[in-house]
Amino acid sequence: MILINWKTTTMKIISFAVKKGGVGKTTLCKNVAYKLALDGSKILLIDLDPQATLSTIFSNNNYNYKKNIIPLIINPNLITVDNIIQSTKYKNIDIIIGGEEINSTTTLINTFYKNEKEKYLFADLIYEYNEEIFDSYDYVLIDYPPTIQELGLSFLMLSDLIIVPLTDDGGCYKGVLDLKNTLNHISKIINKEPPNIKILLNNVKNNDVTKTILEWLKNDNLLKYLLKFEIKHSDTFSKNTVKLDTIWTNSTYWRQKKAYEELIKEIK
């Protein structure tokens, strides 16, 4: 198996991941995707979550649910990625949908890729076989489940940037640590530099708890990965995030909008 060392195009792969559920990964991914597309960028979403929330949000009610990532695992050199890319209801945004079938990917990868290094380089293999298709997009944005298996880990290692949301929750902080340690471990296995990560304080409610988390980050030498802005909690924003355009068109959410604009600057 011949693998690329790294992609050399201007296309960027941005992942939204942390080993914890309910911290805003999907919300971040969808709002960033919408704004980038609104600004004229061509976006490919990859939904690696069996719950497929991202897929549902962007659905044009015409998805073919048989078109998922499974065929790429079984026949990566025979099936091209454009066979599983589908359009969404939004201009400039395409998607590879998620779904319950993703639960079977670990078994499939372990069946077809016996070597540990090959398992974690699976996404590199997919990119190599489909380089021209991926590079036709400006950004590939990937949403992950809380439990990240071999498939997700391989895409994380291919990412240009991983946005790691951190809420004022001790359990979430453990998820950040676990993810960072896992990435460092895999980078040694595949002899590749760990991907660039940025920690984003998200849905911040309690300033006292936030101060404690900042101390934890400092003690664990993670403060250098922390973005200098945060997304504040808002009850009305949380209730209305299903409407993708509200954050950009409703002045009520100016605090959230400003933070998202800073996040998009980091991504660009």
C-alpha cells in the first residue's frame, strides 16, 4: 500500500472532535459550514456520527442512505468518493452522510486492514485515491461521535486542524485530555506529526468554573492550544440553532456571531 506523506493543496480538512458528547461539535461544524459557503467557499461535509445529526440538518429530503462510507472501506481502489457524495439543501455544501452503518466500520477496518499502522492511515489512502475530488472543495469539515474509533481516528490524523470544544464541565476536560493523548499515541505508530489542535471554550455559562478549567489547562501544558475567544451560552441561541442562518441574520446573537467570525479566521 503506497501512501502520500501529506496533501499539498490549499484545500483544508477541519475536524470538530472531542471524546465527549453534548459539547457542541455538530453545532460548531454546521454554523462554520454555512458561513463559509455563504462567503462563496465550496464545502464537503463528512458525517462520521452514527446519530447522523449533521446529515439530518442539511438534508434535502432526497438522500440515498445506501450511499455512505462503507463501500470505500471494502473497495477503496474501486469505489471513488464522488459515488457517495450527495448534495444538500444549501448552495455550495455537499455531504457524505452518517448513519447507523458507521457502527460496523471498526469491524470492517479490522477485517480488511490487519496492520495497525494501515488502520490509522486509512483516511490517507482514501485521500490518495480521490485527491482530485477532495481538492475540488475549499474545505472538508468533519463531525465526529463522542466515541472515536479507527475510522474517525484516521481522519483526525489527516486533518489540517482539529477544533476541540471544551465546556465548563469536568467530564469534558477529561475528553480533551483523552483525545490529545490518543493523537500523540497514534502519531508515533504511523510516524507522523500530530495534527494541529485548537481548544475552544464553548457554551460558557460559569466564569468561576472556567477559571478552574484554565488552571487545569495550564497545569497540563495545554494552555498554548486555547483560542483567545469563547462562545458564550445563550438559552435562545441554543433553542434556535436548528435554523442555520439565525446566527448571521439575527442581531440578538451578536456575541455568538463575533466568536464564530473569530473561529472562521482561525480556520482560514
